[in-house]
Amino acid sequence: MNGNRAASRSLRKIKELVLDTRGLNAVPKWFHLRRALRFPIKVGIETSSLCNLKCIMCPNPHLTRRKGNLDFALYRKIVDEVTQHPVEGIILCNYGEPLLNPAIFDMVRYAKDRGIREVRFNSNGTLLDEEAAERLIASGLDAISISMEGAREETYQRIRVNAKYQVVTENLRRLMALKGQRRLAKPRVVLQTIRMRDNLEELDVLCRDWQPVVDEVQITNFVNFSTMGGRVPDRRVDPVPQKRCPCLFLWERMTIFSDGRVPFCGCDADCSVAVGDVNDQSLQDIWRGEGFQAARAAHQRGDYASLPLCADCPDWSRRRVWFLRH
Ligand code: SF4
Ligand code: SF4
């Protein structure tokens, strides 16, 4: 009985939180979050924290934590637990290039064989040669987002340092051609670009050039990337709204780093505050554990300053995404 009362108090609090921050549009979100109280709705699994690029807006080149590939046995443990819950999907990346993990194709296959609804990842596209494209198609991957900031070679290579525009565009076109020849719907190929000061003037051309080629062009605001407490320059175009509100990341998603540690937010690129470790804890225990609860409570109180990571983080603000379909 007490347990039920506590649960309903908790649900009421979340409901108030959502309605406070999002107004009537939040009602569907409320049902979504109610489910999230038991287990994250989205799980990010960093299959690799290694990367072959040094993009100007990314914390990866500045990471001080040990970089490496996620161990397959640990991955299996994570996926096996995820399959016991109604998770929307898993995203097999965070700060790193998934195709640098040689086991990535088997990882995708494993998750699909266990019935995970949506398995996707983001890639810089540099390593997506013909063999990788064939293996990805065979793995059962649902979607892949290839990053492409800049419609011109010069802009792209200035932002995506160490990448070659010609190689990535060729890889992307080949993947689409392979899908087309076999009339495959999957993997859904999304060309993703971060809207920031450095590429603002080229976005129209980028959409015009790529919409006829890929399945979807997605433009996201720079706020999706952390500034790592100012270590990565803030390249946002739009100002962050003045009135701050709790950050929904804390209620809907968990990110697991390549070494198994779990930060309370995936934006904590260096895992400065680990709230758990899947090497010796279940995801559910971590999700309901003290670390996550304390962070959520601080946000609900409006006490952002007590969490150094959140104090100056602009990423809480509502993300705007335009889906440009053809
Ligand atoms: S944005 Fe992606 S490709 Fe670029 S450095 Fe970061 S992890 Fe690597
Ligand atoms: S405010 Fe920033 S650091 Fe804090 S939980 Fe949200 S996205 Fe993460």
C-alpha cells in the first residue's frame, strides 16, 4: 500500500513537472515518461569511444577518459536486460565512431535477433566502404545517420577534420545504390547535419543536393552536442531560452560508455560523475539508483547549480529538429 502511494506521488510529481515545462503539448509525453520511471525509454550504448576524426564541435578529441571498444560480452549483458523492457530502441554510439569496433556488425545482429525494435547508430561515414556497407545491410540495422556538415568540400573538411569529402560522399551514394538495386527499405539512411555558425549559409544547398539521394535529411541544432563546460566552443545559432526548465534527458535516456560506466547524462563526455557501472550492476538498479534520483531531484528543485555539469549546460533547452522528407 505504502509502495503504491509512493509510486503515485512520484508519478504526480513527474506529471506536474512535464505540465510545468511543456504545457498541453506535454500530455503524450506524460504517458511516455510514466513508462520511463521503470526503465529508460532510450538506451545509448557507446560501442566505441575511438574516433578517426577531430571534428571542431565534438568533445571526443578532448576526452581524458580511456578510449576503447565496448567488450562484446558486456554488450550482450546490456542487450539481454534491455530486451526485458519496452524500450523504443538502442543507439549504438555516443562519443566515437562505431565502425571502428570490428564487432559492430555482430552487435547489431545480436540486438535484432533478440527483438529490439529499432537499432541505429550515427557514423562519420569515412569507413563505410563497400564491404562495410554489405555487412551493415546484412546485419539488420534499422537506420544509420551519416554526418555531413557543409555542402562544399572546403566547409565539410574544415568542420570534420581528417575526413575526406569525396570519400564520404562516395560511400553514401554507394550505400544508397546497394539499397536501391535490392529494393531494400533498411537501413534507413539519414544524412544528418548540425546547424551551427560555421555552415549556416550552406544548409539550403545541402538539403537541395542530398534530399533526392538519401532517405531523409535531418538538421539538428548545435545544442545536441555538449560544450563540455566550455572546453568545446559554443557554435549555436539560436540563443538558449532564458527561463530554464528541467532536462528531459534525465527521465528518458541512459547512456553507457565503452568501459561500462554510466554517467547521469550522456553529455558528460569524460564521465566526471559516474552513477553506476554495468560491469557489476543492472541497468534498472542504476536507473532507479541514488545518482539518477539525486540529479532528477536537483532539476525538479531548480537547483541546477548543484550539478556542475548541468549548471552551464545549454543542452537542456528544447531541441528543434526539422525532418525534411521527400
Ligand atoms: S563528431 Fe563523431 S566523427 Fe567527429 S570527432 Fe566526434 S565522434 Fe568523431
Ligand atoms: S542539463 Fe545538460 S548536462 Fe544536465 S542532464 Fe541536461 S543535457 Fe545533461
